[in-house]
Amino acid sequence: MNKATLLLTAAILSLAACGNGDGVKAKGAGGNAAEAPADISPVDKQPFVVTEIATFDNPWAMVFLPNSPFALITEKGGRLMLWESEGAVVEVTGVPKVAEGGQGGFGDVILSPDFTETGMIYLSWVEAGADGTFGAVVGRAKFTQDGGPKITGLTKIWEQTPKVTGRGHFSHRMAFSPDGKYLFITSGDRQKMEPAQAMDGQLGKVLRLYPDGSIPEENPYADQEGPIRAVWSLGHRNLLGIAFDKNGNLWNTEMGPAGGDELNLVKRGANYGWPLLSNGSHYDGRDIPDHAPDGEEEAADAVAGGAYGYTSPKLFWDPAISPGNLMYYSGELFPEWNGSLFIGGLGGEVLIRVKLDDEKAVIANQWPMDARIREVEQGPDGAIYVLTDGDEGKLLRLTPTQD
């Protein structure tokens, strides 16, 4: 893989979320505004009924339990909650100690592919290190409801390397491959930028592990020494969404700087350019060279005489929408949306549907939600469930509008 270096002459501001989302517009990687389908306007009328069903304290992630009316929901401050569709919300015991502050705290929760047999769940959170440093952690534990909801046997399987100062850009989203064989974890750049290109750590990377935390020999850097062995792709910033589609393609959303939020098709060993390339700018106004237009493999003369071999996003947004997470919809309650990606916008306060055609992504709809959208999930009933951000974050159920 070709390498380039960039001398960064100023520090960027440390922000809790990127962009204001005003006048949200999606663009193709070449910089041309993506044309909306002829039958929709740039901002669409909601074709669904929104029902508020519960309130949480800074909810961050959720996952539905199979063959049951229950869902697990993390709260950033350190609680894991069990929500039941009839309305009951109970705190789960046995959770790890969380270092909450800034963007850090309790993070993602997903089920093991063999959950119905083992009851195993995976959690991510932030823990403190030495000398004022912090880092994300992933652990797995058994979840039971016997005698009250609890987790037992919690074991850490991954720690973000290295731990650094600051409390931003942890990312720590997770997804299992469709065959259940591999666990993918997003590891943000921790607002340090340069480590996203460094080959001696895991910041600004997508990682691929076995479910027990061991490293597959087929990883692109598995033959090297150190933490780089777990890396699947690099050159990322703050990756708050990750999801597989029905074809096994892995997609991620990540926050850009001032503009330049991205939807990426994540491939083995690919380098997505941060901080050498971005369709946004630094917060202090300094320009960043743009990605190459979609389909071009070389960003000619972009950095240090030529930045080659970088992968461009499939879509980007400028101004920013601040994507909160990413969900692939496979339900039947909204049959016309089957096979779409859904992105929740934090700063943009929008819900966006992206239509997929194999490796091509096109904006299909964006709906104003009048709230920061932290999480979007598909329920067992095919409804779309949304968590809004904040100390009175709402759990919303989206169901079709009846004609």
C-alpha cells in the first residue's frame, strides 16, 4: 500500500458533534450534488406515524432480543436497561464501570450470533487508563432474566490501542459478519488525526476479530507485529455506524470535520484517507484536499506530491448531518424500503434512507425529525425504532401511515 505524510500545523477544536445540519444536502464522491428522485423533494413529508413509547437518560444503542418483546438499551452514563414492549423498563445488573465524559461512556450492545443457545451479548464502553488517558473496550457476557435481568461472566476481548488523552471520537460500534464468524469494531481517531494513518496502532480503523477477540490470519496485516494485526481498514475519523447488507457488503458512516460526513463501503485493506483527504474542512478554516471523484483510484497531486491509493466515500454530506448510526432494513412492514440503509442524523436532526444497488448508494429520502437521532433499529415487527439523543432521550416507533 502506498503511503503519504501530512504535516499538521494547527490543532483542531474538540467538539462533541460535528456540523449544524442546516440545509442538509447529500453529494456524490465527485462533489456533484446528488439528484433526488423525481417524485420526492429534497426534504420529504413523513410517510410514517411516530409513536413515543419510552424515555431514557442519554440512550446510545439498542438491540432487540429474538422471539421476545424485549430490547436492551445502553445509556451513556453507564446503565444497561431492559425495555419490554408493554412499557416496563428495568435496569440490568452486572454491567462494567464506565468512564463517562465528553463523547465517552457506555456504547454499543449487540447479540452474539448464537444468542438463542448461549445468551451471550457484546458491550462496548470507555474506561480510564493511566495518566489521564482513556480508551474504548469491548467485552462479552451472558445475559439472563432469572431473578431479574443481569449479565454474568463479563470478559474483555478488546481494548483500544493506544489509550490517549481526550474524550472524543471513541466510535466503538460493532457488527457481526452475516455468517457470524467475525466481529467488526469501529475505532475512532480520538481527535488526534494522524494516528488514522499510523501503522503502529488501532485508532482511526475498522477492526476484524474472531468472537473471542483473537485475530484472523486472513486479516490484511496479520503477518505484521503489534496491534495493526487486527486492522481491516484505515484512514477513518469517527465511525458511529456500521452494518452489513444482504449481499454481505460492509458499510459505515463517519463524521467528517466541518462538513464531509461519509457513507463508505468498507473493504479489506482499504485506506479512506483521513486526515490526508476529506470533503470537509478543518474547524479552524484550513482546507483539506478532497477525495478523488468516485471511480478514480488516484487523488492526483493532493498531498505531498500525490496521494495515491485512497478509497473515496460512496456519499458525503456538506453541511454535516453528524450521522449517529447505520441500520440495514430487511423487514416487510415497509416493503418498499426493504434493502435500504437508514442513517440517523444528530446535528442534522434527520432520518435518511439510502437505496442500494449492489455497491452503488443513492439518497432516496430524508425526513426532518426535529430531534437529534442517535440510533435507528429494526424491530421484530418490522417497525423502525429510533432513539433520540439527550438526557430525556425518547424511544420512538415508526409505523406506516394509513391511507
